[in-house]
Amino acid sequence: MAGWIGVSLPVSASPESLEEGREIVADRKRGNCYTCHQMAGAELAGDVAPPLVQMKMRYPDAAVLRAQIADPRMRNPNTVMPPYGAHGILTEREIDRVVDYLLSL
């Protein structure tokens, strides 16, 4: 039987984790992602940053997406995206929930 060597399959996030991530992304006092990012059904029409679509395709490695959210200055020192982890805007757990949710899109 043929198999994939060195490829790990993502673990499915729980419905609770996905819901918590969705709430953080939409919360204007925590994630506030829709201010800059477009997404179907969002209250705000973000037009500053890439739309939140096809996230698994764009970020096949969840760790890369997580690092981008935690401190986007590592890839772009001039970014307007807040460093959610580095500045303590979101907890480690909250960032994990946001990553789970975004990768479900």
C-alpha cells in the first residue's frame, strides 16, 4: 500500500474550537479581523489585507499561519497587522482557536 511519507494530516478542530475562533475573528475588541480582511458574511468590508478565503490552500502549514497571526512583523516589519501574540492582544489559546477557524474556511 502506497502512503505519504513525512506528511502529517491536520487534526480536525472541534466545533467548539471553531466557534470560539469565529467569535474572536469577528470581535472588534479582540481579533477585529474584518476591519482589514474580506470574508463572506462579515459586517465590515475590509479592503486592506488579503481576503480570508482558501486558507488551507494558502497556508498548508498551520504553524506558518499561526506565526503570521502571533507576530506578522517577522515577515513584514512594516505591516499594519497587529502582532496579536507579541503584544498580548490574544492569548496562545485564542490564537490557536483563530488558526483552527481560519483553516476551516
